[in-house]
Amino acid sequence: MSGVWIVLEQREGRVGRISWEALAAGQRLAAQFNLAANAVLIGSQTESLAAEVAGKANGKVVRVEHPLLTTYTADGFSLALEQFFRAEAPEYVVFPHTYQVRDYAPALAARLGQVLIGDVTGIGEGPVFIRQLLQGRLNGSYRHTGGGPCFISVQSGAFRAEVIETGGAEVSVFTPAIEAVQIRTKPGEPFRDSAQTVDLGSAAMIVSVGRGIKEAENLPLIQDLATALGAEMAASRPICDNGWLPMERQVGSSGQTVSPKLYIAVGISGAIQHLVGMKGSQCVVAINKDPDAPIFEVADYGIVGDLFEVVPALTEAIKAAKQ
Amino acid sequence: MKIIVAIKQVPERDAQVRIDAAGNWIEETDLQWALNESDAYALEEALQLKEKNGGEVVVVSAGPERVGSTIREALAKGADRAIHIDCDDLNQRDALSVAKLLAEAVKPESPDLVLTGLQSDDLGYGQTGVILAALLELPHASLILHVEKTTTGLHVKRELEEGWFQNIELPTPAVLTIQSGGSKLRYATLMGIKRAKTKEVRRINPAELGVPASAMVALERIAQPQKQKSTQILPGSAKEAAAALVEKLKFEVRVL
Amino acid sequence: MCSVTHHTTSSTLILYLASSPMILLPATLAEPQHFSLWERLLIVGLAAASAFLFWQRFGVVLDKILHSKKDADFRLFPIGRRIFDFVWEVMCQAKVIRQRPLPGLAHAFVFWGFCAFVLVTLNHFAVGLGIGFLDPKSIIGGFYFCFAAVFALACAVGILGLFVRRFLVRPRWLGKKLSYESGFIALLIFVLMVTYLASFFVANASPTATALWWIHTLALLTFLPIIPHTKHLHLVLSPATVFLSRGGFSKIPPLAGDEDFGLVTGKDLTRLASLQAYSCVECGRCTEHCPAANTGKLLNPKEIILGLRGYLNEFGPASDEPLLGKYIAQDAVFECTSCGACEYQCPVGIEHVPIIVGLRRGAVNTGAWEDDHGGKLFLALERGSNALGISAGERDKFIQKQALPIFDGTQEYCLWLGCMGGYDPKGREIVADFARVMEYLGASYGVLRKEKCTGDPVRRLGNDLVFQQLAEANLEAFAQNKVKKIVSICPHCVRTIQDDWKEYGTPPEVEHHSEFLARHLSQLPLVQSQEKIVYHDPCYLGRYRNTYEQPREVVERAGGLVEAPHSHERSFCCGAGGGLAFLGEEPGERVSHVRARELAGTGATMVGTACPFCNSMFRDALAAEGEGVPQLLDIAQLTARSLPSTESGSAG
């Protein structure tokens, strides 16, 4: 048995925040059971990253290296890690819950006769692993009942990356035996959909403006906020009716239906025609001077105030926070 | 092209869920059920592939008697026939055990393509399709928005994080898990429902498939989450409120 | 006001003219000389030829109607309603006159003239064959011919008026193309009347009398074969259409059997639909009142009916050719708000809404209709509880916040929220205010813990599958909760519960809140205000339910009632009905804007509505009119304003 292993994900030569969060979660788990917390980096040419990781970990840091792992494939990654974990026989394996992990970790666990406990938001005594059920309406506590390694993946933001201990881990290399024919899929280069002019439907953040903006001349105020956030700009119907913004930016029953992570409604009272288009948003922020505006009923956060004061202040605060 | 679509029946989106007496599952009586959303997209993708390339669409679903209504819905939307794996203990099985059931049911069909939704709206494991691929020893890709048949296999569009996409080529047979929103769902029609009455639904049980109930991972307890969604009004001057909001966006919404 | 004055002047004028010939005419009608055998044979031959030519076309039409599918829901009884409709609409020409007084009266005179002429015409031919049975010199004959002459004169004047209207005034709903056949028919009718009247001024058995007889005969024998070839077919068919009509306004017939998906191909056309298609007189009243046709959309209800006729003429009732295609555009069919103005106006008993909904059913039940917004609506109602696709939890929150009592079977009323009342912020305000009024009155009521959409939008859009699911689920919920009486702020819910659900069970008694409010007005505080309130008749309350006066009583108690130019049964739709509230942007001008402009144009300071959909449509539309537009409140809100203000904290 060789303790807790945290599989870190690298993207464009960097280890992302969620991987550091996974490392922190793994280290906490290790501390709880007096186990060593070790890290795995998978890919090719991960020397410098491994050095960075070694500065933040106590246990071992292993580079699972192979030329066929340069580009991610589910086949390649699960084959390589299967060989590695068969050799290491860990107690726990912790992943960040990323799209990549979701793509191969369940198969990897299955190859080892295990089941991944995915998208964990908390770790309790036992250990039991907490994850959301029914789209967040309930929480479930899971326990690993079988023998062998326990695989978990942790949700982004569930564990703070700040609590990581410093340490000087030793770095070693594991070279799996992989052949090109074993990798059956041919992945292409990542791309963005550039052809579409505006795709509010897949926008992660939207700043939407309503009648409260009063004049078309005031729109740059909203544009500045959207730019600062890196968000798309949208509007309620009256704004598009007036021709202040193109119709394709209209959110609502006769326009687009959106479901961003963040939806900021500025000067929008919240007529049903509008609510229908944005009800799928994960977080709604409403800025309106009327405290009784229906938009506040669907908002997670509300600021009651004059948008001409609040929006510039918010833009500045966001710019400051991003620096 | 023979396509198998694995679908799941889940509580309706609006359903009021209550925790059952044992505390490890929800009260199922009086609950209304629906086809899992991403499975609906998987079915839609399969139907479109069939319309373009010909072939057959077979749906497979595991669950108790009530699953029949969801199977009929899939048949009504255009699937040709169905396999109903009759099991009452679906929520006590982990993803591996459910994938084993599906794998045993799928194997004799020797399909060209197996589709499932990305994840279920109830348990939300998001693993069944990927494990199914491992069990069937087939290549797979997840988070797929669009599937095209090519002369050598498949060309699929996969969603990556933060607005990025990727195209992947893979040979058939293969397993794909389908992300919601890649295509437009067709609505169920009266004609479809009437035609579905005569379509074949084969029922089979876990014992016949040789998959015993076993779990590596157990759902011990379920509970209401602490916080309920309600509006937090951020007080203070414009500047103070803005600062408070940025804090929230950073640490609670985590978008900054 | 304007039309009323016209009405009185014109009728006086015609009455005056109608009474004058009695003085002018000599007492007896001249008869022609006796005809020889050859002449009689010629008469018989010509009459036979005319009848043959008539039948050559009419037989085909009749064949197409009779070979259409039987109407599964058709019941001749109770026959009283049918007889009443026939007498009122056909014999009295009530609908024809009421909706367009001047041309209506002109038409009525032509019609009555024809009725009076039946006996005259029979005798006319009998005289030709030497077997005349009405002697102009006898008292009965003399009287009858003079009696008919009055009608003949009125008819001649009427047809002249209609001629002038069609060819000189040319209202736009008659279509751009001039109908020369109508002109020719008018000429024939005019000749018929003039030759008859002229016979009073010539000597009996004189050559002139004989010539007049022949001209009259030839005009008649020419007229007869033209009838089935032109819109004048309505002369023969429309009395039957009115008598056989389905009855009940905009009644959507149940589907018959497992293979009925609505109007898909010619095989689905029922006898009533085919009869109605051939009965259309192309008067364009439907178009004149259609909100879609008036705002630059593709839909023109007249063209839908004529499209069916065109289809029947080309393909017939046994065809597998889709109905939506060459003759009827799918897009047009889905632009209908189901406001029913067309059907209400139609003087020949055509039921447009069931036909349009039937065509939609055909497209939706088979999956042929593809529309992003429509698909989304259907999916929302397949899976969720409301047409807006919002989580049912939001309704729970609203009920909690308002502390609305939950219906437990002991209360008198079940207050039905509906999608708008449960989820729309404006609709919620209406519900909250109506609940306040009910509480003030001490009415016992409760709301259901769970509601599903009544299915109104999917019903009108033709999705029978989802409609059935919703109707059955709701009926079951009502039965379980022992609901006996429902009151609702939404006329669409009221209509759907009361009429459309009947296909699947027995709905509880249901009333609209205007009816409830009007009944309790005397118990409410009277707070007089000088405010001018223009009331908008919702289609589903007015035309669909005949509730015109109760909401007005409520409005009058809150302020001064102002009538819009289009009001009561001529009210102009807000644009939301027929499921259109949930579809995307409409082509042409927005119906809601046209109506809002009309309402604002009355100078009223307040628009009173009685339907949450109208309210929601006008909210945006009035705002688009700019500054100084009237306020907008539901009648429940107008009523609640008069209540003494209460501390809202007491609900906790």
C-alpha cells in the first residue's frame, strides 16, 4: 500500500487551480489516515511542472511519461495509469473533477475493478464522501465498501487550494508500456466556434440590460462591465425593439434561451417574457433601483440602487479583482 | 447502422423529492418520472443518424416496471424496439454494476454504436457510458455534441471546458456519451405513441444476464443541503455593494 | 356612433321606398299570351338543359361533400338549437345585418326577395306551360304579386347597392381582384326583378308582356347553372351549413379512433368541413376582423377556407395529398391566435377555428410541424408542469410568500392560479389582489398544492398527446382533492377546463373572476373615481364565453367605463391566444401593439383587462407607445384598490 495519490491535470504547460484543490483535498485525506500524499503528473516533458509540484507536496511526485501521452486520449491515459496504479497499489486516488477526468477515470477505475466516487464536495469521518444528487437538491454520503484503491474526484472550488503544505518531494519517472495501436481514437486540435456571431446559448457569463438604461448612449457603461468580466452582452426585448442592440442579443420568450454560470440583469424589471429566457442561469445577479422589481425574486444576489452608480463601481471592482 | 441507446428514467424535473424512511433514497411513491435529459439528446442523435444513414435504433433501459412508460416514449419518438432490464434495485447498484447489466444486454446485439446521455439527472454519476465502453472493450468519447458517420468510422464533436471544442475520429463500434443541447429534441406525437404500441419490448432480468447485485461503493445516507436558494440583497453604497458582489463572484459563484 | 346613424337613415330610406310602389303600381300583373306546343316544349327543353347544367357541377360538389369522412361527433339532436340558428341566421339574416348593417340589409332584401319569389317563379313556369295556379286577378293572387313586388323592388335596390359597393366602393376585404361573375349575377338578379316589376305596367297577353316573360325566364335559366360554379353556391348550401353547424363557439371535435390525427390529408376532411368549404361566400368578413390578416401576416382565414375548396376541387376527399402544401400554407395556419373573430363574423356558419386547429393537429400530431419555440413549449409540458418551463418550486414560493390557503376539500372555492397566476410576476399580482378581495368578502377558498397547465396552448396548437396528459392529470387531481367549484383569473383556463376537458372526464364547475366579482359587487366598498377606464374584452371571455357585462360592471364601479372602437364581440385580440404567446417573434406588425394603440387612443387613463395573457401582452405594447400611455390593471386589481388597506404582516 502506498498512500494517497493525487492525479494532477496539466493544460498548456500549467497545473490548473482545480488540480491544486485536488492536491489539497488529497493531502487532507492523507493527514486524516496518516498516509503519504503523493502526486502524479501524466504526459510528456513534465519536468518543470514536476518541480513546481514538488515544492508543494510532501510525498513522492511521479511523472508518468510516454510520447504517446503527449496528447490526451482516454485509451492512453487509462492504460498508463492502470499500469502505474497496479504497481503502486494506492489506498486513495484523488482526481480533479474535470472534463478530462470524467472522460477516462471511470474507465480506469473499472479496469481495476473499482468505481470512481465523482464530483465530491466534502469528505467526512469514515471517510464518507459527500456529493450532490438530483441536481443539487440533495446531498449523498458515499462509502467505499469493496477492497482495493478508492477513487474519488473533487468538485471545482469545493476545497480551497490555499491550505497546501510546502514540502520537498522527490521526483521520479514511470514509463508505461503503451503501443500506438492501443490508442483507438484520434483527437483533433481544440477550437472555438468562431463562425457564430453571437452564441448567447453557450455563453458562460452574460450581462443583460433592460429599460432602466434609459438611452442608447448609456450602453457603453454595460459594455464596459461585460468586457471587464469577459461576458457576453444581452438585453431584454424593449432594448432590441428600439434597435439599440441587435435582435440576436435578446433574451426571453421571443429571443434566446440562455443558461450561463452568471447572469447579471441590469435595469431589468423581470417580466415573464424575460424570465423564461434566463431561468436556467446558475447564478443571477440583479441590479435595479426598484426593490419590488420581480427580478429580485429569481436573483441570488441583488443590489438595490441606481445602475448609473452601481455598474461603474462594479466594473472597477472586477478589474481590480482580476489583476 | 445499428445503434443502441441506453436511457434512464429519472424523477421529473419539477418533482417534489422527499427522503425515504431508510434515509438512503427518496420516496418513490407519488413521484412523477421522465426520460433523463441527456439521454433524450442521445436518443435524438441516434434517430438523426438513422434518418441519415439508415439502420436500426434499439433502446435499452434498466429499472422497475414504471420504466415501461419511458421506454414507450422513446419508441414513440422513433426507436425501433427496446430491451427492458427488469430490476428493482437500480439505485443500490453502483455505476459499474449498472454498466455490467447494460453491457450484458448490449453484447448479443453487436451494435455499431452505443449512445448514452452524459449523466443522469438523479444520481449524476456521469460514468455509466464510459464504464460500458471499458466493459465492452470499445473506444469511447464523452461530452459529445454531434456525431457524423464517416467511411472509416465516426467523426464527433466533443465539448471541452470554457467554450472550447474538439473533433475526434474513432472507429466503430464505439461508445459515445452525449451532452445535452447539441441538437433540437423532437417532441412526442400522438401518431408516434400509437405506432409505438406494436413495437417490440423485450424484458430480461439481471439473473438472466448473469449480473448479481454488488457494489464497490455504497450510498449510505442522503440529506437536504444546508442552504436554500434565496435572494441576498447586498447593502451599502454603490461601491460597498460592488465590492461585496465581487467577493461573492470570487468565492461562492467562482467565476472570477 | 357613425355606423348607427347610417343604419337608421338607410333603413328608413328603404322602408320609404318599399312602401311607395303600392301606390305607384297598377293592381295586376300582366301574363304572357298562351304558348304553342312547340313553345312549351322549348320551355321544358331549356329548363331541363338549365337544370342539367346546374347538376353537372352541383352533383360533383355534393359528391365531394358526401364522400368526405363522417363527422364522428355529429348529433342532430337537440334540434331546437339548430332550428333557432336557422330561423335567426338564415331566415332573419340577423348575423348578416348586425355585423355589417348597410350591405347586410341590402343582402337581406335580396334574400327575402328570393324567398318571396319562390311561389312567383313556380307560377311563372306554370303559366308558361299553361297551368298557372296563381291568378293575378284573384284576391289571393293579386295580393301575393303585389306583396312580391315590394320585395322585388327592395331586392333590385339591394342588388344595385351591393353592385355599387363591390365595383365602386371596393372594400379591401373583398379581395383585390374584381369578380366579374358577381357583376353578371347582379345583372341577372336585377333583370329578374325589373322584368317582374315591369309586368305590372304592361297590358295582359301583350307582346311586351310575352317578351318580359321570356327575358325573365332566360335570366332565371342562365342564373341556375351559374350558381354551383360560383360563390353563389352559398344560396343552396349555406342554409344547410348553418343548420348542421357543430354549435358551441370554436368547438374542437374529439379525434375519432386510432388513425385520426387531425386534418392531415383529404381523407381526414369531414363532411362538415367540406360543406363549409363549399359554402364560403367570399364576403371577407373573417379577413376584415382577423388580427393576423390586419397586421401583415400570411394568414387570411378566407384563404384557408378557399384553400380547402381548392384542394377538394383538385384532389377530392379521398386523396393522400397533404392538406398543408399547395393550397394552404403551414406558416399561415400557425399564425392564428384562435381569437375566433372570423368564426363569429361568418354569415354562412363556417367554423374556422376547428378547421385551423384541425390543420394544426394534423401537423403536430404527426410531427410535421417543426418550430423551435413550439417544440420547447411541448417539451416543457411533456416534462414539467407549466407552459413557461419554470420549476414548480417557484409556484410554491409564491404561495408561501402570499400565505395563500391550501385547498383541503372543505373550502367552497378552489382558486386556480394557472401558469400566469402562478409564475408571471404580473399574473401573481392579479392573483394576490383577487385573493385579497375574496378574503374581504369572507369567501372560503384555497389553492391546490400542485397544478399543471390546463393545456390551453397545446390544445390550440394541436398537440393532442400533451393535452390529454394534462387534462387527465388535472381531472384526477380535482377528483382527489374533491374540488367542486373553481374560480380563475384566466379566461383561457376557464374555457379549457369547462369545455375542452370534457373529452376526458367531468370537470368541476368553473367561473371567471369577473363573474365572481360582479356577483359580489354590492358587498364591496364603493369608491367612486373619475378615472376613465377603457375595458378590453378578452377573446376567451367575450366571444368564447359570452361574458361581456360582468367585467364592465366591475370597471364601472371603479371609474368611468370607456368603450374601445372594437369592443364586445368585435373586440380585437391581444395576440397571445392559440399558443402564440409562447411562439417566437411574429411577422408583420405585432397584434398587441395595434390593439394597445387603439386602447390608448381612446384617451382613457387606464386600461382594464380581465385576462393575464392580455395584461402581459399590453404591458410591453403600451410601454412601446411612449410617454403618457394609460396605466394597466386587471379588474381584480381595480377592485382591490377600493378595499381598506390592511397590514400585510398579519398573514405570518
